[in-house]
Amino acid sequence: MDLKIARAELKLKPKKIEVSKIEDIVTKDESVILYFDRDNTHKDLLELQDHFETQGKSFYMREVKFGLSENEYMYEVHIIA
């Protein structure tokens, strides 16, 4: 499964990251905060949550608004080993 990292500028396309890469980051740092783009489906993020919770890790996700428009948001994800 590929997820899209939050874009640095609104006009750019979001970059993709694989779950295996996220696992490597979590294994290395044990506590990670990641930002995902609004183009990800909520279902994909829930699958990511299930993936890490089955491994015994804590997972917290929320929407972060950065503007006044409805589509100006990203997902903030905390994963704790």
C-alpha cells in the first residue's frame, strides 16, 4: 500500500511512501509524527492504523486544517512503538 506524504506547496503533487518505509522509520525512532496528504482516502489511513495496532503499536490520527477552505487540511499521524 502506498500513501501520499503531505505536500510542501499546494501546487505540487504529493510524494508517495510505502508502508515498509514507514515501518523502518518507526523501528528506528520508536515515536514518529507523520503528515499525510488530503488525497489519501480515510479507508487507507484506517488500514495503516490496523497494520500498526496489530503489531502492538499505538496509533493516533487527526485532521489538521491549515486554511479557511474546506480542502485545506492534512492528516497528522502519531505512531508510538
